[in-house]
Amino acid sequence: MRRQNLVLVLTLIVGLVLAACASPAGEPGASDGGGGGDQSAAAEASQGGGGGGGGGEVPTINARTFTGGSAQVNVSGMFTIDQDIAINTGASYGAGDFTWLQYGDSGAETPNALITVGDGEVGVNVGLGSYTATGTSEQCSWNFDVTDTTVSGTFSCTGVAGYNPTDGSLGTVDIEIAFTANS
């Protein structure tokens, strides 16, 4: 349990560091840091939708394991991904206060994505080989639909920081994800 909390915290820290290294406002490729998302019509009254830029409610996802699902991941900019990626059932679960939805294998040469929900925040991390980019609640808009058997929704992030530790290069990417996770 501590390891998963550490992974979430580290993911968010990397995203914030990368965002701080992004172009200053007003320069080409700069992010405005905003996101206002649409409020999702939740399947249950206790389930929230959300939007970036601090607006919207972070959904409550009860403790569960995930048995199937996929994410259509589209990334453009510093690196590109356009692929439907199966959920990694061994690395995806809801602990009640935190939920991790891992699509593909984190850190793999193949495309992968991680959606995190918890502690009043949501985040997304996408990767392809050594390339990675992280979007946070402040940079992305999102919608969630949570039921007893499914978590689904969308993420949209514009101009988030990307990083390639192999050569130290920085850039920006736009991220669009439509995902489902069945329990």
C-alpha cells in the first residue's frame, strides 16, 4: 500500500517539476495551466465528475479490483501515441481512498498510461519508451462515470510538459484519453 501511495506522490511531483520547466506563459508551446472541464452526469449520486483547473469534483471510487477495459490514448507534440491500450489488471485497483488505472506496462518501450484518483486530485501519466508526460488536476479536464461495475471517462490535457531522461530534452504534449475499467 505504501508503495502505491509513493508512486502516486512521485507521479504528481514529476508532473509538477516538469510543468515548472515548461515554457513561461506567452512563449510558443506554453501552457496556460487552466482546464475547466465539464461536470459529468454521474451514474450514482455519490459519484462525481470533474474538470481541471481546480473545478469539479474528484470522483469517489470504492475499493475494487479491475478485470478488463482499455484506453484509447492520443498524444501529440514532443512524442506521439495513437493506440488502444488494454488495462493492466495486475497493476490496477481501487483501494477506496486511491485508485490506480494502469494501461499497458509503466516504463515499457510500448505506449502506456496511468490514471490516478485520490486525495482530492486526479492525474494522468503517459509514456512511450523513455518519453513521459504528466498532467495534473490543474492542467487537465476530465469526466468520470463511476458505477458498481465500471469506471469510465475521458481526460484532456493541453500543453503539458514532456520529458526524455535519455537525452534530457523537454517539450510539450497534448493528451486525449477515453478509458474504461471493468470490475
